[in-house]
Amino acid sequence: MTEAYTKMLQQMFEQGQKMASTFMPGMETIDPKAFEKMFPAMPKELLEMWFGKTFNPEGLDARTRFLVTIAAQTVLGPVGEPQLRITIKNGLAAGATQREIAEVIWQMSMFGGLPATQKALEIAQSVFAETEETEK
């Protein structure tokens, strides 16, 4: 990689790590060099979208971003179960309430259908129960 490309990657990762720390504390310790080894030819535009220019620090807060993501994953139905489970956990950690998460899932019933909504609600209830157990 050229020095300019490496510098650009470093800047994007620093901005991305700052945003990631609001989503998941601890993410700021990820080593950008590890990504370079995994994705040596990743297009600059894709990296910018993921780690730099897409997220607006003055825009949506982490809680809202997680609620929007939960909505999208609900519509995917059972294929997105592992991702939905993680997103619900992170949404709770970012300050979303159980009621807000359930409401977002119900709202998606008109787009994803009742089977997808039912599955998402089951996943949410499971995550809520796990969360309550760990808080005891």
C-alpha cells in the first residue's frame, strides 16, 4: 500500500473508532492494521462509507441508530436472528427501552409480515430475559 493510502486508512479508522465507541464500548481498541491484512484491496469508497464519511457525529445518536437497525433486521425475518439478537443487546446498552424496541418491531409488521414480527418479538423477549438475569 502507498503511504497516502495507509494514512487515509488510519484517519478513517480513527474516526470510525470514535463512532464505534458510542455503539460498543471497547471497539476503540481495534487495531486498524488487522483490517489492512484482511482487506488489502478494499475500495476506498467502501472504507469511507463504513469508517469515515457516512456517519455524521452531529446526526443520529447511537440509541436511534440501533432502533433503526432493529427495524431493518426485523423485516429480514429469521435469517437475521443472530444479528438481531446482538443489535437488541447493544440497543439496550445504548439507552433504548424494552418498550421502544418492542414498538419498533411491531411497527415493522406491515413491512415484514406477522411471522417476521413474531420471530423478532421472541428474540427480543429472550434478550430481555438474558439482560435481566445478568443484572441480578
